[in-house]
Amino acid sequence: DRTFVTEADRAIERLLRDRIRNLYPDHGLVGEEYGDQEAVAGIRWYIDPIDGTHNFIRGVPLFGTLIAVEVDGELQVGAMSAPAMGERWYAARGTGAWHVDREGNRRRIRVSDVADLEDAQVIYGSFRENVRSGLMPGLESLVDACWRERGFGDFWGYALVAEGAAEVMLETGMHSWDVAAPLVIIEEAGGRVTDVEGARGVDTPSFVGSNGLLHDEILARLRG
């Protein structure tokens, strides 16, 4: 029916909500499929059961589960788990960002030190959707100015920026559960995350995650 919501989306979120509520009954929950349950303790969990549902439906292995924890209004922990790839990325404030591979090997990750746009790799979700949003009038100009561009999209683009394999990830149509986990991971990897206007937060319709060195130039170009 083209809603792109599967029983797997709902089942994953139900399972996560049940486990979290059993352990922390006074914590709040914000999820894609079942909405917002208010926190009593000033702690909220953000849940995206399947980030990359389109990929999941079509059998493309680039999909993942995103979880983040907010304490008193500030995000503290983020995790992105890609079961089909056997990989996971996570971070907590003050401890850096980390990648775990299929064999369980862990390594610390960091954004790239590329400082010139002509050497940068730009990643985005849907070029068409980004253009149609009207939020990135300078997108085509930015893409023309960079070294290379690819439309990997979803959690994979965030991971590539955090690992230093790309310099910027762009997306529109965002929700808090989309932004929360990658924001922590990219920031702990040494990067920067804002919307197109430069505002930092989870309740923004656009996402610009970068290695930090190119962030201001990217924002200026995107705004045209």
C-alpha cells in the first residue's frame, strides 16, 4: 500500500519498548511507530526500529535499528545496529565513537580531516526529495563543487561520516528518532550535526552531518 511500514517495524519497536519499560518504568519513549510516552525521570529513549525501511522491503541489506538516550534535554548515548551487515556503531558522551564488526572486533572511529570541498565526498539520502523539500536550494551547486557524491542514504551515510569515509551526509524529512542516534555518534567522532539553518537539535526537518571542518561552507552553499 506504499506506506512503507512493515510488521517488522512494529514488532521491533514493541520489543524495545517492552524491554526498556521493564527495566526503567519511569523513562520516556519516543518511537516512530507508537509515538511518545512521557518521561517522569527526565530521561527519554528515541527508537527508530528500521531506518531504511525501503531497503528492508526490497532486500537491500542497508537498514538498521537506531536507539538514543536523552537526559534532561541533552542526548547522551546513540547506537546504530545493522543486523544484515553484522555491524554496529555507538557512542556515549565523553567516551568517543566506536564501530563493532561481525566478529565482535571493536575500533574507535573518527571523522576525516579533509578541509577542502573539492576533496570531499558528499553523501545524501534522496537527491529528488532533498530538492523537492525546498530546504536545500544550493544542493546541486554543492554536489558540483565536491570531489564525489553518492546517494547511500539512511544510517549508512551517518556511519560513513563518523568513520571518516565521507565528509558530509545530507537528508530532509527528518524526525527526532532519525536524528538522535547519529547526532551523538558523529559528534563523539569529532564532527558536527545541525539542520540547514545551523540549528542543533533533534526536532528539525533537515540533517547536515559533517566532519566539522567543512560545515559552515556546506551550510552556506546549501542555502544558496
